[in-house]
Amino acid sequence: MTEHVRAVIGESGRPHEHAEPSYIGARLWRGQPAPSEAEIERDQKRFSSVQWAWLRQAVSDRVEKNKPLQYILGNQPFGKASIATRPPVLIPRWETEEWMLKLSELINSTRAEQAGNQPLRILDACTGSGCIALGLACELAADSARITGVDNSPHALALAADNLARNAKQLRNKVDFHELDLQSPGALARLQAHGPQWDMVVSNPPYVTLAEYAQLEADVRDWEDMRALVPIPADADSHTVDMGELDPSGMSFVVRLATLARELGLASADVAHATDPATTGIPRLVVEIGGEKQVEPTRQAMHDSGLSLTEVWKDMAGTDRV
């Protein structure tokens, strides 16, 4: 964030506490009021007209419109990847980055002990900005994976494509993105057309409960796509959907992912009879959830789909996250 503000505002050559990017960034982050008239007069002498216009607009967007800081800055670091952000595509969160890095370390350490591995075929379901797919592609050992991200949102796929180009030099593994509604009847066939053999499904799916959605801050609810937060039927319009008809638990898409993993041959019994030792010790389904209340429903959904060995990862805040 500080680097971005410095790049936009530039170095004034006349040091002053109110010209420091860390001061400006912190003010935007906290949603504090615009600078005082005295500060404005001082800063107008230090910034160019373009720089000053950008700063005033940024403060106005944050304070008056509740625009998320990540959308204002247009960028969010995610591991070694640099992810462009723009509404209404879901903003990458630190919790997701954390488990992506942990998963990368697990895969790298497990595969380092095995020789002659074929690249892992990884499906990133509900890819959104592409942050998980691109983060993994940057973090995993070179040529150790082939990652495909799918989403049903044209806005998300356009941004994911931009992020693919944006991170081309950092990528160590191949990534591609495709439009696909995983709730549609033909989803499995289309996935099998992209890759007859899949080794892992990863996802940050919509899992916010209806009660939680009603309590979300305006900078989330008013800006980010509801479909990326709350599981909504494929044929429903998020603007007109009857909230009373939705799953209040937020679990419906997690259940769909567990079923999809089974359909792709990732159930424990299928894996046990697989002939490729290169995937031994690798998780088959890695899905983000919304805390302790969703642990047992997620575990049950996985067990019902033949994924008998499950593990919960907590995030740095101590919340059950994956």
C-alpha cells in the first residue's frame, strides 16, 4: 500500500509528515475525514495538480462512498503475485493468502521427496481475481503444477486474465482460466474436457451465511459481488433473489465442491487405488470456510463424498478457516 501511494503521489523533495505515504495510507485505511484546511494549504504546495486530485478523490471515495482501500489502490499483494483489484470482483483476503502459502509449502516439501513427478493438475474453483491460482503458480516449484481457474462471472474472468498477464514474469507454472458454472448440469463434462485427470481442487467459495451478510460493513456489501460471498442458485438474480429461499447456513456450495471432488475421482477409495505415487500425501480438496460453525457440516459433506481423511487449518486469528 505504501509503495503504491508513494508511486502515485511521488516524492515532493520537501519532507513533511503529511506528505509521507504511510501517513496518507493510514488515513485512508482508517476512513478518517479529509485533511484540515491548514493541511490542505500546506499539501497543495507540495503535490502537483494531478497528484493532489488523485489524493482528494481517494479520500472522498473512501470516506463518502465506503470504497474499499484495495479498490482505490487497484492492487493487492498475494504471496509473490501482484493482484489487480476492481469492483465488483472479490478482494483477496489475508486469510486466503495465508492458507495458499501453507498449501504451497506442503506441496513443495512433499513432492521434493519424490523423483520424476508429473505436474499436478489443480482446479481452482470460483477463481475470482485468479489470486489463488496465480499465487500457487508463483510459489510452487517450477513446472510442478498445471492450474486451471474457473468462474461463472465474466467480470471475474476478465480480471483474472489481466492478472495472468500482469504476473507473467513471476509465474513458475502454467495457468489458464475458463468460464464455467459449477452448478450447471454440464459442468463435469466440461471439466473433464479440460483435463481428464485432476489431482486437487482448491477453492474460496461463497460461504457467508445470510445472517452474516446482513451484518457486513458497507465497504463489503455495497461493493463486492454478492455471488462471491453468499451461495446463490445458478439461475437466480442476486439483485432480485428472495433471501428467504437461500440456504441460511452458507454451506450449499461447499457441499457441491465435495460432490465435484468425488465426481472427479478424488474420493479416498479412488485415490488409494491410483497408480501415480507422485500424488501421495497431497490434499484432494482444500476449501475455505467461515469458522467453527461450518467445520462439522464441511467434514460431513466430505465424508459423504468419500473423502474420509479430513483436517482443519486455523488462520492466524485462531479461526477455523480451511
